[in-house]
Amino acid sequence: MRLGLCCIFREEPIKFRRTTAAYLGRRSLAARRQYLADIAAANAVALKTALVYCRDNGIGAFRINSQILPLKTHPVVGYDITDLPGHAAIISAFEACGRFSRRHDIRTSFHPDQFIVLSSPRPDVVQQSIADLAYQAEVAA
């Protein structure tokens, strides 16, 4: 049996950052991208810390929050990781998390948000759902 953890820590000092579209929308494009880069870098560090916690406590699975890169596919404030300042270091930090999890046999996964509805009758919802799943696959690779 493989025990696992979800993406939220209650008692450990491991926190994943988020933001809102309203907050980002009030920022210039450059300020928005820098803020998102800071969040992405912080979330890569938090992920590594979470994986270390799992290793140290014999936990074999960790579910990554689907907003590890907040609002990445948002129709107005969305972005590509390569748009962010320091994107190479951010990508490298996430890749290091992948190597760490494989080296220590920690299974990682995502759980799509409740807004992922591939069977929606609305084409825009289906397209957004596909974009969100593609983003999660990109991060998981």
C-alpha cells in the first residue's frame, strides 16, 4: 500500500502561493509577469520541500496542487512559462523536483479542478478544460 498526501499542509511550514485574476489584472504586464515568476519560483521550492517531507516520513505519493502555476491558462491573464523572467531557473527547479521524486520513488499526480468539464455542452468550457489538462501534463513532464 502506498500512502500519500494532498497538496495542503496544515502543520508543516510548507505553503504554495496563489493569486487572483483581479489582482493580476490591475498590474502592468511586466509587473504581472514578475509577480507570477516569483510565485512560480516559490512554488517550486515549496514542492521540493513537500517532496523532502514525503521522503523523510515514508510517504510514497504526493498530489500537486493544480494551481502550482496560478492562472496559467486564464483567458485574460494567462501566460506561457517562457514569458516569465527567470523562466529557465523556474523550469530547472521543477525538473529537479521530478528527478527527486523519481529517485525516491514518490509518485506525484495532479487532481484537476472541478472546473474541468470535458463533457460540457459549451465549447469554450471544453477548450478551457483541454488547456488546463495540457498545462498539467506540461508541468508533469
